[in-house]
Amino acid sequence: MPTPQLSEMGRRSRACSRNARLAWDNKVVPLNVALLREVETAILETPLQFTMWAWRRGDVFPGAHDKVSGRACIASWSVVLCDRIKLSTLTTTRIALRARRILGLRPRQAQPLFYLEAWPEKFRHEYILKPRDYSDCVQNSRVAAARIEAFIEGRLKEESGKHSL
């Protein structure tokens, strides 16, 4: 994935920080659709760096490019992109908590996005648990991107339904 320009990273970081501050104050935080779409793009552009099997894995997929320094899930990619840190420096401590806050999710809302076993059956069955080669990684990244889009669509419908009451 091309490295974002510093000015882009600064803007993204401020937007993420605002969401995190609001979440700390237990205020209703809107879904951070922009960040989720950035995660989706990162996953599609670097399929060898994506896995839903762990928060972060330090291993490198066989045949990966030298610049690949590990693999991460949806929650971890959210933290990496928002906090402007390298994937290789990410620790598993509190990834879910940080990702929920910056994405504007409550714990129950995050489960169907962050945990493969909580994905709808349609997506779960398309995900390859033990990818054998690059094409399997591409398949998994496409499944994850479709899951993210379905999640966004569902949450936006849910939020608009609440506002119309």
C-alpha cells in the first residue's frame, strides 16, 4: 500500500482523535465510515497483510514482498491507519478497545465486524481460514471488503431508522 502523505495522515488522525474523545465521554459517536473505507482499501491493496485469524501476526506469508512486515485484521488496520503507526509496531494490547472508539462502535456493534465467527454465514463460508497462496489472500481480502461494505450499509440503515422515530 502506498504510504499516505503526511498532510493526509494528519487530517485522518485528528478526525479519529475526535471520535475517540467523544467515545470516552460516552457520547453517541457516528460510525466512522471514512476510516472503514480506508481499511477496506488497505486490505484490498495489500492482501498479504490481511488476516482475520489474529489481531496481529508477525509472520510473513510465504512469497510476500520484502516490505510486508506482518498481517492484521480489520480492527488492527483501523488502529494502524488512524494512529499513523507501522503495522510492524502494533501490539495486541487493547486493539479492540481502540478500534471500537475510533470507529464509533459499542462492544456489541463491533463483534459482527471484528470477529470472524460473528460474521454472517454468507461471508464466513467464503473466507479461507488457511490461505495457501496469493490468490487465497486476494479472495479473503475481497470477502472482508464485502463484509465491511455490508456492515456500513447495515449500520447506516440502523442509524437512519433511529433518527426517524
